[in-house]
Amino acid sequence: MMQILERLSKGEISPEDAEKLIKDNQIMEVGDFAKLDMCRESRTGFPEAIFASGKKDHEIVKIILSCADRAHMMVTRLEKDRYDNICGELEPLINKGLKLNYNERARILVIKDEKKSVKKIGKVGIITAGTSDIPVAEEARVVAEEAGCETIASYDVGVAGIHRLFSHLDHMMNEEVQVIIVAAGMEGALPSVVAGMVDVPVIGLPTSVGYGVGEGGFTALYSMLQSCAPGIAVVNIDNGFGAGVFAVTLIKQINKSKQVL
């Protein structure tokens, strides 16, 4: 955009041409199935995220290669077999010096130039009630780290053995985490326990782990929404991506407030 404005100020292009170029820079059309927001990272601080579910493999490849000049992007909800199917077609990215990091548990492919470091902005604690909640928590962890946060994770410390939680929570507070994401399925009680013990924001992340009335994660969701412990925000079921983004957004606002003071 700055280059376009400089050309406009020098009289090299007309205002109409500048308007057209700016619009073209904001949205990139890929075939007849995708319109990419090219200004998302500069506007929001988060890398471009491609949601793999519902897209065909060749569409994902085409979208990724269309963004090849962007040094940082993520593909979420990408299953291992699908990654194996497309990774060979992503060789042009490697030839450009980009690194492909695939996290099977989180189902996220991160594409970035590892020579360019991300500025560290804060710390996020991530807790799960059980091991079955880890994939969703890992999605949140990857997203938070790619946006510049250090993460401290403690998994499988739920209310079925509540004594497991305390030393890990104490460690997080000593490390001065600014936000804690708590992933839980079943009855979803853990975020309430954590929020009742800490003085930082808690993000409840309900997971679809459960059976009977807990199947699908709705019991955990309702429990977190109904929590009697104040200071909890709740994202959608299995929405690790949203939890990670919200955690980073909170930290950025905390940092802004500190700068003002």
C-alpha cells in the first residue's frame, strides 16, 4: 500500500488507478472458489489461516501456492493423510526458502520463513483436563506461538485427580502467564476451578470429549457458560484456533495498557 501511495504522490498513477491497485492488494481471488484477505496479518496481527475442512486437496494447494510470497501462513484442521497427499506439491515453497512444519496432533500446517523471527509479546498458559483434550489444546498452543506468545502447557490435570493441578498452576503463575486457556470435555468443570484460583483471565475451551449427555461437548459448553467463578470467557466447542487468537488479543491489549501507564 505504501508503494502505491508513493507512486500516487509522485504523479506516476492516477487516484483511480491507486484505488484499483489498493483493492487488488486487499483481496486475491483464487479460481472461482476462494477470495483471500491479503491484509489480515497487518490488520489483526495473525497469520493468514486456511481452514482445510470442506476444501478439496487441489484447492488447498492452489490457495497455498497463491500465497507463496507471503512468508507466514497456517492451514488448520488438516488431517495427516491429507497433508501426506499434498506435501509433494508444496515443493515450490521449500525452493523459495520456506519451512513446512506440520503438527499432527493439532492438525495444523505452518508455513514460514524461519529466518524471520516473531516478536515475543507475552505468555499463555494452556491446561487440559484429560489427554483426550490435548489435540484441541495443541491447536490453541500452535496459534498462540505463531502470533508471538510463549506457551506453558500442563496436560491431564483435571478434576478426576484435582491434586495434579496445583503444582502446575503454581508454576504458571510464578512464570507470570497473562492468560490461561483451559480445555475440558465431560462436565467441563476445570475452567471454573482454575478461575477460582488465579487473578488472570481464563478462556474456557469445551471439547467434544464425552458420552451420554456429554456427547458432542454441549454439556461442557453449558457448564462453562454457567460457571459461578467470574473471569471466564468461553469459545465454541473444539475451537482451539479461536481460543488461541483470543488469548493473543487479550495479551496485546494488556501490553498496550502497560505502555500507556
